[in-house]
Amino acid sequence: MAAGWSGTGHVQEVPGQVDRLPEFDPRSGEHLWMVFAGFRVVPERSGEDGPALLDRENLLLMQGPGCFYCEEAYTPRLAMRRCRGPRP
């Protein structure tokens, strides 16, 4: 299978997109802050320009920011510390 993400039993392939995430570099200790958003897509309600996918009315959840590497939620204090990277 190509790179992708899954959740609630659904698997979504994302060709080439996930490969752009940089590997954790323990020398830099840099956090990779990410925000995730989930949108409801209803093709039946599409307008002339196609479905309105990324608008406020379709936003279901927004989670983050959090560090992709250490999986800690953002705080100003954590942002000042070096990232310890993925947990063993």
C-alpha cells in the first residue's frame, strides 16, 4: 500500500504526501507542530463550483497544535524545550 493514514477503519491513500514529512533529527531537537482538521464532505450539496469542502460549515473538528514527533500538545513551555522525539 502507498503511504497514507487510517482511522475508524477507513484507509485513505495519500500518494507522495506523507513522504514530505521530515524525519526527526535528534541533533536539532526541533518540534514538528501540526494541526489536524476534519471536514464533512456532502457531494449532494455541491454548488456550481463543486463541493465546498474546507469551509466553516463543514468543519467537524480541529485538533492541535501538537508535535508530530513527541506527541505532546503545544504549550509555550514545551516550545522552548528541545523535542525528545518519538517514544520508544
